[in-house]
Amino acid sequence: MDKAVLVMTGTALRLTTPQDVLTARDSMEYYSQQHISIGRGDATITTDDHRQIRADVLVGYSAPATPPKTGTPPPAKADGTAGDPFASGANKLEKVNAFGHVWVRTQTEIVTGERGVYVPDTGIARIVGNVHITRGPNQIQGAAAIINMHTGIATMTEHPGSRVSGLVVPNNGDTSDRK
């Protein structure tokens, strides 16, 4: 209680904000003073526009709530959200760190790697460590990737001393502008 830490275990663990949903299989931790949420075991962040990041462990950092004006208590809401730290849109997710078996889904691609960081406001995710990008039958591998989740464009970088490698299947039925 002194540290304001909530740890949950069980099934169907879920933390919902107005913009995102964090789920986890093994445990969910919420550190209210530090504004940190941790999902362990097949943890997934799903945004309101269906972008998704999954990893063994996800650590979400939220913005602190804006302090209420002095002398005015927060209004009680009829929908039962009084006392909910996420109800007013406060504690909006600012950054997510991902550790172990990171998986990112864009509109057209699946990106996997060992570690990552995602900033919801910009829609940019950076994945590092044995990164693979799969788009239909096409696959490329490299050291790191930067993914713009808004546009779906991913940029791959090479391992030091080597090149990006991959398999590109010609005429695979891809009708987008980015063949």
C-alpha cells in the first residue's frame, strides 16, 4: 500500500486506457506513483486503431495525471468511473518497452525481434536483435528496424559487417504502390 503497487495474476488480465488495451497471460503490475504498467507472459498492447505489439514482457510508461484545480473535487460520474485513474484520459500511454520475442503487426507486415520500443503518439516502433520483416511470402532479415505504424513503412538496417538479407518473391500478387 505504501508503494501504491498493484500486482494481479490469474486469467484474462487486462488494463484498459481510453487509447490502448494491455493484456497479459502471467501477471499484470501497475505502479501508480511511477505511472508504470508491466504485462508479463504473452503481453499485448492493442491500440484503438488495431495496431498491435506483443512480447514476453511489455513495460508501459504513462503520463502523470494533471492535478485538479484546488478547491474543486472531481465530479462524480454516472457511469461509475469516479476514482478510475484512466477515466479522464489522464495516464495516456507515452512509451512501451518490449522484451523477448517481440512481435509487431502493421497493416501489411509482421516484424519480429528480440527487444523494442514503441511511442504511441508518433506511431514509431524500433525493434532490434535478429529482426525479421514478413510481408506475404517476402521476408528480410537484419539487425534493427524502424516501423512507422501510421504508414506501415518499415526500414531495416544491417548487422555490423554484413548486409540486410532476404527473400523477395516476384509477382506475388502485391498490388500496393510499394512493390
